[in-house]
Amino acid sequence: MDLDTVWAKVLPEDAVALSGAPVLVVLVAALVAVSVGPTWGVLRLGVTLVHELGHALVGVLSGRRFTGFVLRGDMSGHAVTVGPARGPGRVATTWAGYPAPALVGALLVVLAVRGWSGPVLTAVLVLLVAALLRVRSALTAAVVLAVLAGAGALWWAADGTLQAQVVVAAGVVLLVGAWRHLGAVVGAPRAGTSDPEVLSRLTRVPTALWTLTFVLTCAAATWAAGTTVLQAAGILR
């Protein structure tokens, strides 16, 4: 593996920007995957992974210290950041979880359609290696390693077109998963432990308003990704 080969995989490839029927095929395949129970049972762990890393990343950017995270088989998880118990940093960190899969999903779709799958996969690999140092359970380690192995194989062995297709599919899965996770927390409150309820205690802003911010953020991300896909497929101009 020489430096030129590695560098070529990091750079964007405009020549393999995704368009036409392949975009719709990827979209349909991703939607089917998140609609089938057994498949969703596996994919939702990836959505939870992004949710928890969203907490962690915003926590670090807010000046907090990220010490570890866990994923659980019931679609829940927990990320631990150390810092002030109240204040803007704590609020931002708590808020970041539910919107994270939608925002990351939209970003994946927009960049992959434009031929930026290589840089996206490179960034994903770097973040996953860093996250691996903070796993705090066997299941969490297994999920991170599985995603790391899949992303690494795609980055190294796949051509640009296949990379774009898989990254777009992953983005769609994250977007749909964000809505499903949000629906789960709205439909089954966790006796004061859900993110919207914690935010309400931290700020005295009603839980419903915090939930509304999640809905609006997910809606904006879905609009951005949907518009990009429809334009790439030639349906929307």
C-alpha cells in the first residue's frame, strides 16, 4: 500500500457521482431494509451508535470530556461525558443525540451523490477508530468493529460507484432510523430518563417543545436528502 494509492482513495471522485436509476434502486433497497423486522433489528444498532456518538462529539465540542459509551440490544444506549451538571454545554450535549442520525444521514446522501464517498469513508474510519477506544461493553465493541470492518473494506476494495451506492443507502437508513427512534421515545416515555425529559429539567422548557426541535431538525435533514436524491434521479429539477 503506497501513499499515492491511499491518497487517491481519500480524494473525491466527481466522475462517479451517482445519478439516474441507480439512485432510486439504492433508495428502495434501503427503505425495504429498514422495514423488515430482522434487518431493522441489526441496522438499528448502527442508528443508536450514531445517536450516542452525536452526544459524545457535541459534548467534546462543548468542552466536556467523553469517557465512554455503551449500546444495548433494545435500541437504547448511553454516552458519558464529564463536565458541569448544568449549562449550555450540558444542554447541547443532551440535545444532540436524536438529531444526529438524521443530520449524519443527510450529509452522507448529499456528499455521496456528489462523488465524495472516499472522503466520507475516510472520516468515518477515523471517527470509529477513536470511538473504539471508548467502548464500555462487549456488544458495543462488536458493533463498532463490525461497522469499522465494513467501512474499511468498502473504502479499500470497492470502486467509486459502489462506494457511493452504499453510502447513500447508509444515509437513508440513518434518516429513517432517526424517525423510528424519535417515534419510539414519543410513544413510550421513559419515566423522566429520555433526552427530551432531561432537557426539560435542565432548562424548564416543556418536553413537547424539545421534541418539536427534534422533529423539525429531522424534517429539514429529510428534505435536504430527499431533494438531493430526487434531483440526482432526474425527477426533480
